[in-house]
Amino acid sequence: MSNPIHVFSEIGRLKKVCLHRPGKELENLMPDYLERLLFDDIPYLEDAQKEHDAFAETLRNAGVEVLYLEQLAAEAIDAGGVREEFVDEWLSEAGVASVASQKAIKEHLLSLPTFDLVLKTMEGFRKTEVQAEATTLAGMYETDYPFVVDPMPNLYFTRDPFATMANGVSLNHMYADTRNRETIYGKYIFTYHPVYGNGKVPFFYNRTEDTRIEGGDELVLSKEVLAVGISQRTDAASIEKLLVNIFKKNVGFKKVLAFEFANNRKFMHLDTVFTMVDYDKFTIHPEIEGDLHVYSVTYEDEKLKIVEEKGDLAELLAQNLGIEKVHLIRCGGGNIVAAAREQWNDGSNTLTIAPGVVVVYARNTVTNKILEEYGLRLIKIRGSELVRGRGGPRCMSMPFEREDI
């Protein structure tokens, strides 16, 4: 395949995917600073890694080639000969006040093999690790905060820092500073990697933009239709920028359905409440349906044309996919208690690896039973520790290649 990125659907057979194995960044989560780092709980790293390894093995057993973000980033940095450039850029975004600490951290990172360097930038630096004499007022200013550089514990949700679509990538500007630093790895991969860099993959959005968008809000429904969520993590201005770039590059997408729903952490991304699982089937969290607004966006005469859709969502989806009927499968079967519990544990966040074949957390028993009643084949994985980060199988995976449908 001439294009290294090839993603024209949510359900075409998955051939290649990018994951990040949870690392020591999870061991730098502390109860007092969970909100700052966008976590609600502290996963046990050893079990989280076992669960993630089982997830990766599940994908391999289904014929999917598994790539790792940390390995791709290291390969890109080495291929570009940009170790020092990478460290300098990472440091410029790390918020280190003391010049002496910056120097000590840089020296330490550059002393490491590149793969270990990448892992350490993800892990962060505790104050106890950085022995540097403060020489500025900012450096001498003491607080109780235990980190010189924050960890990046959300990185195992590879869906968000960048999103693949068609033959290109949306390199995102993220909602919170704590996650925006994650996008640096995508920048280096798609700039310097021997397979994915050197201009081979066009950018539809860039991390230098000043408005937020995240990959969990970007869904590829078909070769002609995208869905994008207006959510806690993605605002409308970003969607407009993304769409103009996509339409101008003429990669095949003719329309975008913009989903506007409740702006809160419970429904942080579109894919936490809505995913495509088959040609004619979607999971949906019933709690969003009452307040959901959907807009059709097209590009005519070099301008975006936006129309609010007032009709039934299932009919709208069927019409845009060119099929007779769409089934909306409600998380928890519409039962308000089961739906709320299982949506919190990512019952609606499924990863489709082939039409009608989906990876789900085993724990969402009510929703899983309903999916099976609709004829779907479920591959169930354990997620007791992984789910503590508020993300499911789709959140933890970024497709690089899918078969066309």
C-alpha cells in the first residue's frame, strides 16, 4: 500500500494499530493531584500492563499488526537525528522553572538510549530525582508539589493526541495542558519516522492551533462521511478548521455530522457515548439522546455550509450511509442504572476490528448481552485497572490501516 495511513471507516477489518503500553507514568499518580492529571483513580501498574498486554495479544490473534507509540517515537527521533531537538522541545513545554534543573534533566535524558529517553519523558521527573542547585528566584521558590515535570498518565489512550482519517492525520491541540504535551510524540513520528514521516502523511490539523480537538471526538463513518463531537474536549472552532483542511485536500469526505452533546467529564468524548459496530449498527448511551443536536456540514463555494438536522438520528445515519435502516443499541439496554454504570466503565466505547466483530470490556455484562443479541461477535477483555483512566478499547487504540468496506 503506497499510503502508510489508510483509514476510511470505523469498521473495516483492522490491519495495523498504534497502542501505548502503560508505563511508570502511572506510578506518578497521587491522590492529591488526580484532577490535575485528569484521573479519577490510581491504576495498579503491574495489572494494568497485564491487561494491556492481553489486549494487544487479542488484536494480534485477530491478525492485527500492533505498533507501539513509544517505539515509533524512538525510531523517528533516531531516523531524524533529532535527539537534542526533541529534548529541547519537550523541555520547553514541561514547565521547568529552574535553569539548573532544565540542564540536569537534559543531561540525564541525553545520556539514555533513545527508547529509554522517550519512556522517561512520558514518566515525568520527581523532585527527588533532579539534584540541581537553584540559581534563580523561580528555581528557589519552594512548593509542596513533588514533581519537576508532570507525568503523562493518559498516554495509553492513543486515540486522542492524533487521529487518522483517509490517508492523513489530525495532530491535535488538546483540552488540557497535561495532555497537550502528549502530541509531541505524534509530531516527531509524522515528521521523521522512516515509514510515517518525511511528508508521507498529510496533516489535517496541527498541534500549533490554539483551539482544542481530541481524537475521541473524531469518527470515520464511511469514505464520504465523518462524525465529530462538540464536547468537553473539542470545540466548534476546531471542527471548522479541521473540515476546511479536509475538504480542501479533497480526500473523499463530502460531509461531516457534528454531534453536540453535554459538556462534562462523564461524556468527555463522542466515542464514550457513540461508536459504530457494524454496517448498520451503533452503540449509544441513552442519556445523551434528549439533548443531542446534530449538524450536517458540507463545503460549497469555498465556504462551510451548516444545517441543523431535526429528524430521527437512526434515519439520519441510514440516509448518510446509504443503507435502509440503522439500529441504535443502547448502553445498558436503556435501563437508567445499568446504562449509567456501564457507560462510566466504557460500555459504549467499543473497538470494531471487522464488521460486526468488536472488542469490549468483559465487565459491561448488560450491554454485552444486548450486543450479542443483535448478532455481534464480542471479543471480551479484562479492564479492571485500565478502566480507571476512563477509557475503553477504542480509546486505547489508533488505527493506522483498515481494509476498505
